[in-house]
Amino acid sequence: MKRVNEACKEALSEIIQEDLKDPRIGFATVTRVEVSPDLRQAKVWISILGNEEEIERTREGLEKAKGFMRKGLGRRIRIRYTPELIIQIDRSAEISERLQELMHELEEE
């Protein structure tokens, strides 16, 4: 399953960066993919840079492009089923950055 997850992550990253032409989609990075054991669903965690409005606009664009992304995934990797994509926003980078700021503030005090 690790290889399937990694293959899906790489393929979806390529699709988002190279194939999607939706102007709503800003800078988005696939951080993790978890495919269910039956290969029917894949949770896709995506980190998006920008303010809340840009994040929401990018999420909407990605939701609209799920069918296109699934079709592209099916062409790029050969598995029994092409999983249905479930988009999740990964906010770990934001949390990490905020913790860094707080630690820096504490050091200054």
C-alpha cells in the first residue's frame, strides 16, 4: 500500500502542477495520499499557500477538478480500480509556522 500511496501522490502532484488550468487553483502541493485497502477511495491531503480566501478558492477549484484528476490518475498508474478522490486541506505547515513564531517570541522575552 505504501507504494500505491506514493505513486498516487506523485501522479496527482504532476496533474495539479502541469495539467490543471483552472485560474482558481493557486500554489497547491500534495503532501500525503492514503488509498483504502480496497482501492475504492483515496484521501488526498493538499497544502495550499495563501490567505483564507485563496485557500478556499483553490479548494473549490480542486473539488471541481476531481473527475479530471481521477481520470489522469487512472492513465498514469495501473491499479485494479481508480480510486474516488477525497480532498483534505493540510494545515500542518501553517501550524508549524505559527509555532515557530511563538517560540521566537518566547526567546525574545
